[in-house]
Amino acid sequence: MSGEWISAVRDHFSDRAEIVGLIDIRLESAQKRAADFGFTDAWTGTSLAEALEALKPGVLFNCTIPETHFPTCLAALRAGCHVLVEKPLASNLGEARQLLEAASSAGKTLAVIQNRRYM
């Protein structure tokens, strides 16, 4: 799915958004995705904490597996990022409420996308 998100940013938002980093649990996957899109200067790595510290991004696109949506979103919000995440937002209502509180406290947008709804 990351390829779809990257393509959407490139095709529709390149005048206001720049991909500055790619994270994957497998470094080779992050590096390959960067190469596939010609991001020669993009940071690649396996640690979200390192990426958030090094890059200080304004927005995080969370296209991880559903089980990691909550901790990934929470870390990004706490680091001061707006977050766009695929559904589901979280595994349960308590986690969803925690994310909404974190977004509100940080003054950041937390958005959930359902990009395949009409396909």
C-alpha cells in the first residue's frame, strides 16, 4: 500500500508535500521503495523513533499492518505529526479514544482513510 500512498502524494500534492523518509521493519524494503520512486535523498530505516527524531516530519502516513496502527499513530502524534492512517484506527474503542485525546492535546489532525470503499 505504501506505493499507492506515495503515488498519490507525488501525483496530487507534490506542490505542498515532500516524502522525506521511509520506514519498514525490513531495511531492504524501505530502501527498495525509495529507489523505486527515485527518492535518493530520503531517509530510510527500521525505527520509527529514530525517523521522528531525525526528520521531525509534519505528517506521517501510517500504512502499517492493523496491529501496529495504534502505537505508530500514538508515537507520531506525540512527536507533533499530523497522521493519516488506513482503517482500522485502532484495535478497540479505548485505543481509539487515546488517539483522539493525543491528537487533541497536540493540536494535530488524525484522519482515517478507507481508500477502497467504492472499488
